Amino acid sequence: MSKQFTPNNPLPQEAPVPDEIATFSEAVEAEIDAHLAKYPLKRSAILPLMFIVQRERGYLDKPGVAYLADRLGVRVTDIWEVATFYSMINTEPVGKYHLQVCRTLSCKIVGADKITEHCKSRLGIKPGETSEDGQFSLSEVECLGSCGTAPMMQIGFDYYENLTPEKVDELIEQCRSNQLSNGVR
Ligand code: FES
């Protein structure tokens, strides 16, 4: 039985309550401070800080968002606006390996659907689902800017291009044997 998540980063309906603010270790706080120090405006550090919060908490949950708003000096709504724009930011829990298959035109005309179907049959999940063991989530996303090497997908921070069903099999096996990065670095 697979678990459902919403692939297009929905905006949570409930605002976080004020005391629901994430906390982090000294080392993580130092990492965050180092990013903030690079920019004249704190809010410019929004993406690197989002990736840190996602890495530490698994996804961008409400306490994490409240923390970001506090550190960046912006509204909670500003954080959600950015978080819901990028497919690399998850606002719901996803599996250890999140396979994001591009479904836009260049990929579609050279076989994106076949790649998605192959992922579905190999993993036993549909787009928007996470495998029961928590290892894999599958999504279809819009153009990832790698149209010249279509069809392609993203896993973690890495692109896998010129995909064939055989290459997908290899990638899945590499995930299962923990040889692939899942973006937690
Ligand atoms: S259409 Fe797939 S990367 Fe651009």
C-alpha cells in the first residue's frame, strides 16, 4: 500500500502557531549564519536556508517555515510563496529517493511517458505516491531546463538524462544499494 503526497507543493491551509518554530543544532545554526552573512539583505538567503531546513527536517514543515520567516525577517506567506514554486522543495514528506520525471514537451515527445510508466511498474507507485518502505516517491514535474538531453529526471540535486527503461532500472538499483545521492549532502 503506497502513501499519498501532493506533488505540486500545496499551500498548507493552516498557518503555523507562533510557538511551532523549528530548532537546530549549533553546527546547523552556524551554517545558516554563514549563508546570511553573504548577503546585504537577509531575505536573499531564502533558497540556501530552505535547502538546509529541508535537509534537516526531511521536508519544509510548518515549524521549519516559521523558523525561516523569523531568521529571514519575512512573512510566513513569503516563505510559502517561494516553497510552492520550486519542485525541489517539498512541503510534504517524500521518500528517501524522490524521482522527478520531466513531463514537458521536449521530454514528452521523446518518451517521458514511457519513462514514467516504467518507474510506476518498477516501483509499484504512481506519481504523487511514496512506496510503503519510504524509499521512493515519484512525481512528474515541468521542464527542468535540460531539454537537449531529454527524456530526463531529477533525483536529489542530480540530473539523469537521455533516459531509457534500462537506464531507469540501473538508477533504481543504485538507489536501492545507496550508491546515489538523494540530495542530503
Ligand atoms: S522539457 Fe524536459 S527538461 Fe525541458
